[in-house]
Amino acid sequence: MKPSAILTADWHLRDTAPISRCDNYWEDMWESVDFLVDLSIKHKCPILDAGDLLNKWKASSALLYTFIKKMPKGVLITIPGNHDLPNHNLKEFWKSGLGVLGLTGITVLIDKWELFPNFAVYGSPYGSDIYPEIDISKKSKVLLSHEIVWDDKPLYPGLTNKTQALKVMEKYPEFDLIVTGHNHQSFTVEHEGRLLVNCGSLKRMYADQKDFKPRVWLWYEETNTVEPVYLPIKEDAFNIEHLEKNKKNKERKDDLTEKLSDCEDVLPQKYEQNVKEYIETNRIRSKTKSLILECLE
């Protein structure tokens, strides 16, 4: 059975190497792009990307030039992620490096459909929560979405059940396949014949990703199933000193958390009241306020 598309997200193409990497990251990054292009040519199918193609919206001419040179026209279908947008603002998309790529044969979906013989793809960029009701008979419907989605447990405090994978599938019942980006972990969820694929990041950029195995997914439209394809990785790509420093920082954080927990009974009685008064009388972002209040509960 021939795959219909290659599913991916969060390439985060960048000009500088992450601090945790000690190899030639620029070279390694483009080897991954070449791997994907070769995979697309081998299976004669498009690449569907769920956002954050670029690590910064203001990408260099060298990065854009290299990407245009390597990516054949008509192969990549993508959407703007938060890193692709100036100030995370979809209205300023035209200023971005991805906006430039959209004029060179890369399909950037913003509130529109891309039609293929047996399936249709709709793009829901970061910050967008609108999709049209359509009737495309005899076609599977695919959604590319750049929003944080989690499976077993929230990634950090403040995430609600609304972004849990099954809840997201309930939110978009019209779609047979939902491809999500933003969460750099990889997982799939199947429910009543429908499928959600959170692709994970294409590259290992951070210290806690040392053991992560980057992958893309071959999607088979006939059965609505996927198969992972793992990218080649270099075992000695990480800066050992940085990994050790990161480990010690985590140990100190865990130790502090434990000590604060032990001292819970001896904290001043007015501690919670003082915190609430402080955040109400000082200029603090609403999202930060909600996280603080949630931690107090």
C-alpha cells in the first residue's frame, strides 16, 4: 500500500546551533531536510507540516536561500506556527520568512483548503480557531493545527483538558486525521476510526531531548493509519558539559520543590492572601496570574 502523505512538524530551521549541541548543527539540519525530500520523492507523496518550520520569523537570507534550493516546488504543505509569526501575530505573516517561502512554491495554508485526489487538507495556524464547514464528498479530511496538545498528562501547569488529545478530536469532528505541532513529543491517538498525530520535533535541540528519537509519519489514507520513520541521529551530538549543568539545575529545582513542600505547614498564614494582593496590585500578565493562582490551590 502506497502512503498518501508524510506527516511532520516543528522543524525549527535556524541559523545558529542550540547551546546543547556540539556538532555541526547547520550541516546536520539540512541532512534531515534532504532525508525528508528523498522520502517524499521515493513515495511520490507530499509533506504535511503542522507549523514552526522556522525557529525565528526573521530568518536569514542564507537560510531561506538554502531551503528554497533544497525543497522542490509542490512538495511541502505547511501552516504558520508561533515561531513563524512576528509577535505571534497571524496578521503580520506577510513580514515573515515563511511569507517569503510562500511565494516560492511552498504551500502555506491560512484558512483555505488544499485538494488532492483522495483527501483534502485544511490549515489552522497558531492563534487561529476557525475552520469552514464544507462538503467534500469521497475525500478524507485532514487538519493541520499548531496548538499544544497532550496525551497522558499536561506538559506544564495551566493546561486544561480542552487541549487533551481526545478533547481536541471532539472539537474537530469533521476531520478524519488531525496533525498537530507545538508539543515536541511524539504520540498518536486513535478514536473510533479517526486519528490524531502529534509529530514531535524534527531535530533534538535541547538537553532533555538527548534520548528523543525524531521521526516523521507515513500516512495511509485508505486505512487512516500511520507508520513512523525514524531519522538518522548522531550519538555524540550533545555538549556533555551542558548536559551535566542542566542535570544539576534540575536536581536543585527538585530539591527546592521538596523543601518548600516540607515547609508548607509553617508558612505564614497570610502567605496566600499576600500573594493574591501582590498580583492584583502589580502589573502582571493575565496568563501568569492564572498560573500563580492555580499553584496556590
